[in-house]
Amino acid sequence: MRFPPSFLDELKARLQVSDVVGRRVKLKKAGREWKGLSPFQQEKSPSFTVNDQKQFYHDFSTGKHGNIFDFVMETEGVSFPEAVERLASLAGLPLPRTSKEEEQREVRQKTLYDVMELATKYFEQNLASSIGAHARGYLSDRGIVTSTVLEFRLGYAPANRFGLKEYLGSKGVSVADMIETGLLIAGEDIPVPYDRFRDRVIIPIHDQRGRVIGFGGRALKSDIQPKYLNSPETTIFHKGSVVFNFHRAREPAHKAGSVVAVEGYMDAIAIYQAGIRGVVATMGTAFTEGQITSLWKLSSEPVICFDADRAGIAAAHRSIDRILPLLAVGKSFRFAFMVGEKDPDDLIRERGIEAFKDVLIGSLPMWDVLWARETDGINVKSPDAQASLEKKLVALIHTIRDSSVQTAYVRTCRLQLAELFWQAVRGSKAKSKVGRGGKDKNEPNQFVSQEVKSGLDDREHNLQKVLLGMLVHYPELLDEKQDTILRLKFVEELDRFCTALYKLLVIQKELSVQQIYSHLEDGFYKVLDEIHGKKLDGRPWGYNLFARFPLLALKPPQDFVSRCMDHLARRIHLNELDHDIQRAKISAGDDDSAFDLLLSLVRERQNEHADIEVEGAALAEEAAEIRRLTGPNPTKSPDAEMQPAKQLIFA
């Protein structure tokens, strides 16, 4: 059974050597190659290598080497046709029908390649002649040197409507062949077919074997549209499966371990000329599966670099949706975005190749670009918005066919969603300032920020000191607040103090401030004085508490005091939730239950915060009224006088 070369090439394009060999040999990555133990004889040290870029394997222990067809024949003991059939099944390609028509088509394709070669020579000759002066000037202005013109076989199509047609005709090429290769424009309403490319710089487009299969033409006049014109789809040119400059980029990309994909072939030529040889272009088309596979032949993580204009960014974003389903272990993409809305060609001409290399160094992993695309400008403070974003991201991730990669993306997604929701709940973004005093209109708690002052203590620690100091100053509330207080998590020193205080309540049944100072264990005297303050030297009982919570010196109603204590307890619990969330984030990506727990904590924190906001605003208004009715503080302590610029606390 005879297989067309095009079919065998397609099989090689779809199947990496490492994929085929890896079904029988355990391979490990070693630089740009893979290594493993020989499948042909027993050995202890690996001497078997696979190179995907060269589409080749070699076994140093036996001297055997070859491509994917040779490997299947050697390891499975089958003939070449059987090997092709098995690989075609693995690649999901139907076997071609062998017929005289198929053989004639192959001969026909060879003829068409010859026609394209003749057309290339015609365009080259024109560029070098007097009629190509304008085109040479354009290339010179773009910084394209003569050696690059020759290497890329650039040419010029004159304005004559029949120049190429007459040239090819003189070489014995039929009009039908010219039409089939897309060189002429023809149709029922066109009586005389004429040249497709006229008054344009011509860039030949090659297949992976280096044969010319199409052309791109750049208009020389600004009023001619389109600016870039490509060959149409033909028997030998399928735009969606071609990346420009593949055949030149293959070896340098393999040596460098990377390849850059840009949007236009003039950009690719400029980058190549500047010294980065591992560069290809997508010719402005949307990414296709064939192009993605081709790029992975050149590098396991190609860098996509599109123009920085809106269209370029949109193209990069669209490409993500094409790439996601095809992601596999060891096969991904990075994205680099130009700054200042320049394309690579402009940047290199203005600032040199190093400036472009800096852009590539700043390239982002594909997940980062996907995340930015989906979260840019959205508000996720509400549970509904959070659920909507989560659903959309999960749906996108589930398009990834490779289960290992999908799992890794799910884990990363969960962690970042948790962080995003958490930051939204905390309101960590900069808040707008209003009024002359620069007060924050979204200040999380008016009461705490206005009434509870802070010295050098951190905010959370200070709230705990204030609450315990109030228990000392209002011991009649100890029993009433017991359930609330004992559920809170204080710092170690304050936690021991709280336990000792409630043990004392059990012993004494009823307590006064003086009794607490008299009967509490000596080891707690320092804490007791710090959070409350013993009466001495003209200072009142609780002078340190008053320094933190001055309103208490005005002797507010006990009902108000009780509600203040409840409010502070809720604030402390809110801080506990913060810590629980931080701990839960560490394991949020491991499984669904861990992630669900994290989200429930975040949403509990969100709801609790909202309730505290309302409660705090009401207490702040009531405190203002107490100050208005009571007048100046009659018992301001010396410590309070010494701390005029205390920092307000709020979380």
C-alpha cells in the first residue's frame, strides 16, 4: 500500500516522537531531548535518546535510530503499511484512499510547487531590476538589508495586470495552473484572468519542507486596500496550518529552546534580521489547532508576542480559547505584550533588539493572561458576582482535555479566586477620600476608628486589651459576657489573664475592681495594670483603659457599655476569621472540600463585616450624643494628655 508523502508528513506533524516512544519507554526530560532505557535490549544506564525537533530517536547501545514509523516497525514487528495504519489510528487520521486519482493529485501538486517556484523567481527578478526601485526603497526604509532580502527571497509584483501571467505563460505554465495556485484572479464575471498581486512587495510563504506554497503582498501605496494581501486557499496552501518562517526557525529554535510567534511576517523578518532566528508569524490569522501544534514542534512553551493595540490584545485573548483544549504536560504558551502601542518592527528600529528582548523577558504564563482577561474591571464584592466569575473560569478550565493539566489549573484557579474574594471582602483596594478631613467614606468601622484609640499596640492586640480592660472596669458584666468572651481567641498572655479572671469569678462569686486587684494572682499584675490601670498619684481607676477608650471616662450608661463590649467581641472574632481564611488558603487548591470551606469562611466574614458596619455606625452616633450631653472629659489622665496623636484602629 502506497501512502502519499503529504499524509506521512501530516502524521509526523500530529505525533511527536516522544509521544509515540513514550508509550513503550519511560522517558525523562534531559535538556532539549528525552532519555530512557533502550527498548531493544536490557541496560542499566539510559542510552536511548529522543529529539522531537529533529523527529528522530537514537539508541546508542544498539546503534538503532529512525523516525516514528521505524520505531513502531522495530518494537512491534510490523510492516511499514501496518505501522502507518497504527500511527494513523493513534493520531485520529483516516487512511487515504489509494487510487490513480490520488497518484495523479500528487503529481499535480508537484507541478504546482514548480509553478510557485517560477513565480518566486519572477518576483525576485523584478525587485532587483529598475522597476523594483520603489519597492527596494520601501524595504530600505523598513531597515531590511540586502542579505535578508536574498535569504527570504523577497520580490516585487509590478503594477502591470498581466506581468506574471505572461511570464509564466512563456515558461509553459497553463492559465489553469496559475489560477489553481491563486496567482491569478478569475471568475465567471471576469472574462480575462489577471495577476492577483500588483504593485506590492512580495514575501514568499514556505511549508515546513521549505517549498514555496503561497505569497504575502504588502501594498506600496497608502490608499491601496488591503495593506497586506495573502494568497487564497489552494491545493497546496492552507493558511490555518501554516506558520510563516517555520523552516528557517526550526534549528535555531531548537538550539535556543524557545520560539517567538508574532502577528505579521514583516515583524518576523525584522526580528530574524536583528538576531533572534527562532521567530515565526501567524500571518494575522486566528490561531488554529494546526498552528498550535506546529509551534509546539519548535518549543514546548512558545512566546506569543502581539501588537499592543486593541486588535492585537484581542487576538492574544482569542488565542487562549484555542490553546486551552490542547494544553498538555510540558506544552504551554507564554504571552508578551508590546508597550506604547508599537509593533516589534518599530521597536527594534527605534531602540534595538535588546529592547525587544526585554519585552520577551517580561512575558507572562498563559494562566496569568487568562486570569487578567476574566477579572479585569469586574467587581466581586457580592456573592452573585463571585459565583458568576467562578462558574466562568471553571467552564474554561474544563475545556482542557489533559486531566493532569486541568487539575493543576483548577488548583491555581481556586487559590486565586480565594485571594480575590478575600481581598474584595476586606476592601483592600484604595478607597476614595472625601471631605476636608480626608476621611475614608468606606472606613470599615466608624465606632472603633473614632472612639477606641491606639498607642504603640497593633490594632488586633489593642482591641483585645480594651475588651479585657472593660471586663475589669465593669466586673458586674463578667457573668453576662462569659459565653461570648470564652469563645474568643486572645494572644497567649491575654488568654491566660482571661482564664485567671474567670477562675477568680468562680471563687469570689461577685467581684469589684478593687477585689480583682487584691485577689488576682501576682503574676498577672503587669497585664492588669497595662490593660486597666490602678488608682494612684491622682490617677483614677482604669486610666490606661481610658487612654485607649476615652469615652468610658465620661461614665456612659451601662447598657451602652454592654453593647460596646459585644461590638468589640465581634471585631475580635472578625480578626479570627481573617486568620482562619489565611490558613485555609494554604490548602484551598488541594480538593473541593477545602476550597468550599475557604469560600464559606470568606462569605461568613463578608456577612459579619456588613453587620458590624451597621452596628458600628449606630454606636458612633450614640457616642457622639453622650459626649454632647456630658461635656468635656473631667477625668482625662496624664497619659491621655501625652498621647494627642494616637493612631485610629480599624481592620
